[in-house]
Amino acid sequence: MRHCVTGKDIATVRKWGWRIGEVPFEHRTPGYCLAAVQELGRSLVYVPHKYRTKEICLAAVEQDSVAIYVVPAEFQTPELCMTAVRRNRSNLIGLPPEVKTLPFCLEVVQHNGWALEYIPIKHRTPEVCLAAISQNPNAVRFSPYSILELMSM
């Protein structure tokens, strides 16, 4: 893109979100940034930190859940993290430990039993494992053997 920003540039960013990376920093506005992440959530990496607002981060994660990894810590709320995990269970891996509480993990497996694979071992309780297996019987492969023995009694 040119160094002189035009109305055509915003149309380009809306069509190809990653092109925000070609806009000079001094010309990246909240409007450009929002348009970019709505088209490609991963383009959040090109959004200046001062524009990484709750609204822009939410739009990025809703468009592409992998964007959760570049969301500032203060916006990584349980709700936003749940949005990311519901779109891709493997996003559990990179979430901050303080978000991965027992109630959070239970809600995750109730939505997607396969997510049990990424639930911390300390949270693979009988209740969580049963919820995961109820949602998806194949989740049994991620349940600790001691839990399976308890469940078979």
C-alpha cells in the first residue's frame, strides 16, 4: 500500500485483513484495526497495542480463535477464553492457568467432550470426565484410569 492512506485502503483491509500490516503505524486507526480483525482475526498481531481494546480483541477471537494468544492479559477473561475454546478446543493449551478453573473446565467439556484431552490433569475429576464422556463417548481415552475404575463401580 501507499504511504498516503485513502478510502480504497480501508476497502483493501476489509477484504484482506492481513494487509493492515502494510499500513504505516501512524495511519493505523481503530477503524482500520477493527476492519482488519473482523476479516482475519490473526491480524490482531498488526494492531498497535494502544488499539487492542476489548471490542477489537473480541472481534478478533470471534473471527479466528487463535487470536487469543495475542490478546493482552487484561482482556483474557473467562468469557473471551471460552469463546476461543469453543471454536477450537486446543486453544486450552495456551490459556493462562488462572482462567482454567474447575468450573471453566467443566463448562468446556460439556460443550466439547474431546476437549478433555487439554484439561489439566488436576481438573480431570469424576464429574468433569463423566461430563466429557456424556458429551462425546470417545473422550474416555483421555480419562485417567483411576477415574474410569470409579465410574465402573
